[in-house]
Amino acid sequence: MCGIVGYVGSKQVTPVLINGLKKLEYRGYDSAGVAVMSDSSDEILVKKSKGALKFLVEKITDEVVKTSKDMSDAQAEKRLGELIEKTGTIIKGNVGIGHTRWATHGEPSDLNSHPHTNVSGTIAVVHNGIIENYAKLKAWLQDQGVVFKSQTDTEVIAHLINYFYEKTGEIFKAVLETLHRLEGSYALGVLCTKYPDRLIAARKESPLIVGLGRGENFIASDVPAVLEYTRDVYYLNQNELAVLYNDHVDLFDSDGNKVVREPSHVEWDMASAEKGGYAHFMLKEIHEQPKALTDTLRPRLIFDGDKAKDIQFDEIDFGEDWKQAGRIVITACGTAYHAGVVAKYAFEKFARIPVAVDVASEFRYRNPILNKNDIFIVISQSGETADTLAALRLAKAAGAKVIAITNCVGSTVSREADEVIYTWAGPEIAVASTKAYTTQLMCLYLLAIKLGKERGSLSAQQYSRLLSEIAAIPEKAQQILDNQSEIQKFASQQFNKSKIFYIGRLFDSASSLESALKLKEVSYMHCEAFAAGELKHGPIALVDPDTLVVAIATEPELYEKLASNIVEVKSRGATTMAITLDKKGAFDNCCDSVITIPDSEPALASMLSIIPAQLFAYYCSILRGNDPDKPRNLAKSVTVE
Ligand code: M6R
């Protein structure tokens, strides 16, 4: 997720911006930049660089951080601090904006880094979020003669503000007019040379706070960036704007009316501030799922008023290759593989096309059979997993068309695939994947439903109903999170069990795999997943009173069968829980605990039923004294075989 910092005051602004951005590094980024209102000329000074913040500092100071190979990390850190201070003697000014970028539109590069400016460089903008209608706006601006420098969605904002500034002659009005035309999410910081004493900020969906100092004011994506200077902040509300001067801040609603309210006082320490007040990144990321799902879904849904009427993937050519495909082959590792297993059920149900799903480390060594009319999909959060990459290369060498689903723009997978579908989950810091998984599912479901329509296996009515259902998923995810106390309580009763089984049928057997992996990874409890019907073919021999069996139950036609499986383990002493859509009591008699998830189309419920399982894993981890963000023996990105 991008990080934004802005400052208006009497300090040299460049070090304030870079130090603030350093405090936001935990959010993940691939490039950085600053724009400063020059104190000696009527211009905005912009510097930006791909890579870590230290490269930006080196670019500005023209010096290197690590001067000898024997320099210790502590020495290099100290020197970086000195060079950051030095930036203030090179780019001088007291008003500025800074940005760390997590690439969405356009690969990580100097050019695509923020801030972006209008053609004459008199307006500079930093942005966090996704402008969904940027392609349309860009085409319109190009028709007006605007020449774009970057591939970003953000650049349209700078040019649009310029357009309205020329019309209205007033920067605040120009920003307002621009915001009224943006669809999607944004947190913005805007500078204009004609108004050198102020900074304009705005937000919709993406976070932005205003820090209130004495004789100085700040904007930031998150509290840690300003905590060194102030604990008094405004959390900007949806569609609010702020204009910052050194001695005061004005807040406005989306129509430009002044808003007056009291600031909040931050009590957190720095460590919890980085996690947005959550105890761990894993919990924060579990809670980010409604937004991540919305960000992944919305740009691909076409609406008619409030009603979703179609799915559109701008990034892939949904042509004959797809319509004529004989088979889909999906390859991935770990959690991404589990998303592939759910997708098999989705593609087969909605598009009636056979799907083979393979673990990448197996696929690459078994001389796989690939046909000309196969569609090959790799799924990878990081886009750097060694086995997944090897599978991708193998498929390409065999002549298959490779589609990648990844969360990381510019990753190796994204560069080597023929076409890329991004999950807009934002950076995932915790090792255990949560929001990346549900957003992978979202992309795969959208593909399966779209393909179902194109291949004629879904009627217009079915298609339209599925679109309404999928549009409601993020809100339902939020409802589950709002009612998490039951899961927490259940975890507090079960965290000492020696064996846990997840069971389910069809989609739910696929969800069981991911639920079990989450629990293993962060709680270190021994946990297995089985298709419920397989229990009596062996695993039931393990069941005893120290066993917990969790049944995922979102397939109404199979509730009875699943309830019979639960009775079988319960009569052997197991404790039982159901995570279910059922509201009619199908599991009340056989389960010690029933977690009900909001009503939804059963075939889409995998995006919801996983959330209680993620929370259960998280709370068991905490109760067992583990660090859920850094499970033992695991790495976030597995770049070796
Ligand atoms: O970055 P990738 O999606 O390719 O990573 C694949 C697996 O290594 C990853 O999903 C792993 O299983 C996670 N620790 C799951 O939480």
C-alpha cells in the first residue's frame, strides 16, 4: 500500500518527509519520491527513485549510504540518517509532499513513482488508491492535447486538476471538481505553486490523517509518520478534504462546505501505531479483507445504476482462446494452490470446463501433458515463488498461454506471464496469507462466472443473480468480522487440543485445506483437512476425545450427509464446530459450537467461510504464545526450491 506524508510549517521539509516515509515502510513499497515548494523560486522541486528510500536519498544528495563494504548495519543506518538531514540543505522549502509507492498501474520505475505533476510542473500530486475510471479520463485528457509521462492512474489527477484550475482560477475548486469525476479510491496530497503556503488533502476509501502541530501541520497515510511531532489528529472521513496552513487546518465536505469537529488524541505507542492499532499484521490484514475484496472486485464490475450488469477484465483478452479452451490448468503453491482448488469447483460449476490443479513443485517435475487449447493459470501472491515460476516457464515453453494472478506489480511472474490479473490486496506483511487468498478467490470467481456467460453455460438470469451476489461479498465479510467474539471464545476453549481436523464437501473440502494450513502455520497445532466423505476411509481412526473437528458447511444439499459425518466423530468423543450458512439448525444437535456466516450464494461462500478459520488460527496462535506474524521456519516469499 502506498504511503503518503505531507508537511506545512517552518522546518526544512525534505528530511521531515523522508523520515515520515521511513515510518511507513512497514506498509511495503517499491519506489519513493518527494515534491517540495521551493523557497527560492516559483516552482515545485520533484525527486523520485525506484527502490528503497535510501536510493532516493542517494539521488538527492549524490552520495552513497554505504561507503565501505566493512560498514556495519548500524553505521549504515546512522549515515543514512545524516544524509536524510542533508537532503534539507539541497531541496529547500517548508511545504511538501512525499510518497512511497506500491505499484498498481505501471511497473515500479522512476517515472511511475509519485509525485506526479501537470505538464508545466505547477501542480504536484501524491495518491494512494486506485482510480477505476482512469483509462476513460486519460483518453479524454489526451484528446485535449495532454501528453502523459507515466503509466499510472495518478497522473490523470494532476492533469485534471490543472484543467479545472485553468477553468476556475482557484485551486480548491479545481480539486473539488476533479474529485467529483474520480471513481475508485484515493487519499491525495496536492501542491500548487500559486498557493505556496498550503497543502490540500482529500480522501475516499484510502486512509489519510491530518496531524496537528504547533506552527506546523501534517498529512499521512498512518499515525506513525507523525507520532514524533504530534498526537492530535483528524482521521479524515469519507469524501472529506483538508486544507493545511502552518497555523491552522480547514476541513471540508465533498461539496466544499466547512466542517468543524474536534481532533482525536492518539494514545498508541509506535509499534501498535504501525499496525493501525491491531496487535499484529495478521489480524490487521484479516480485517482489511472487505476493502481488499472491494478493490479487487469493483474495477471489474460494470454497473447500471446500483446494479452490477457485467464483468469486464481490461487487462486480459477474453477472446476465442478462452471460449474455445478445452481445459484450464492451474498451478501454484501453498495458499495460492488452495485458491486454485476452490477455483476448480467454480470453473467446473459455472463454466462447465474441466480443470486440473497442481502443486507447482510437482507439476514441474512430472513431464506434464499440456494441450494447445489449455488455458494455464499461475497464482502467486508474491509473484516470486521459485516453483511457481518454474511451472510458468515450463508451460510457456510448451506453447501454452499463461495467465498470472498476482498481488505484486512488476514481480517476475507478472513480467513473464502473457497476461496478468492483479489482486488489489495491497502488501501482505504477515507470513500467513489471508487477504491475498480471498482476493485471489475473487479474481478466480470473476473469471469463472464471466467464462460461464461467454460459453453459454450460465443463463442471463443466473449470470445477473451471481453478479448481485458477488457484489455483496465484501459487505458480508465485514459482518463476519464485526461478530468475531464467538470465534475468539471458541479458540480460548480449544487452543490446547492435540489434533484438529477440518472437513467439508465440494467447495468446503477445498476451503478446509486452506483453513487447516492457516492453523498449522501460526498455531503449530497438528491439523489436517479431509473431504468429509473420506473420514471413514481411514482418518476416523485418529479421532479421540482430544480431537476437534471443524466442519465447513455451505452446500445445503449436502448438510445431512455432513451432519452424519459429524455425528460419527462426535460419538467417538471429538469436540465439534460448524462454520455454516445454515440458519435452520441442521448442525445444532451434532455440534458443540455453530458459527453462522451471512446468507449468500453457496458457491461463492468460500470467500466468507475462510474468515472464521483465519480468526480461529490467529487466536489459537496468540493463546499459545506464538508470534502469528513471523511463524517459525517460514518465509513470506519462497524464492528457492
Ligand atoms: O507468494 P506465493 O503466493 O507464490 O506463495 C505461495 C506460498 O508460499 C504461500 O501461499 C504460503 O503457503 C503462505 N505462507 C501461506 O500462508
